[in-house]
Amino acid sequence: MDKESLIEALREIVKPYIQDEEAFQNLSEETNFIDDLKINSANLVDIILDVEDKFDILIEDEAMENMLTVKSAMEVIKTKLPAE
């Protein structure tokens, strides 16, 4: 999956949870889910569950703790996806 497709998939997943529309419109690899999008930690867990469902992957607790930015989420997803 290419970078743009991955960002777009993450955009759709986080959309219901965002609290800052302007930051969401400017979503990039550097976007922080908590600081920029104002997503609370409970909703961050929901996002991780949604990511697992969307990509049919399992994310361990250690990897979850690192998924605070779009870029880190993309890296975790890429390592879990089967090689294409």
C-alpha cells in the first residue's frame, strides 16, 4: 500500500474522533493524534481497534503506545501488513 493510500485510510478512520477540524484538514505524516487533532486517549484505543479491523492486523500493546502520530501509525501498519 502506498503512502498516500495509507494516509487516506487513516484519515477516514480518525475522522469520527477529531476535535480540531482545521488540523484534520491539514493532516500530514507529522500530525499528532492527541496534540493536533485533540483525540482523547479512550478514542485513540478505538482508532487502533479500527485500524486493526481495516487492515486485518493485530497491534501489540508496545506498538500501540508508539502510535501517536500519523507517521508512527503508518510505520506500525506497514510492518504488520503482509509483503506485497
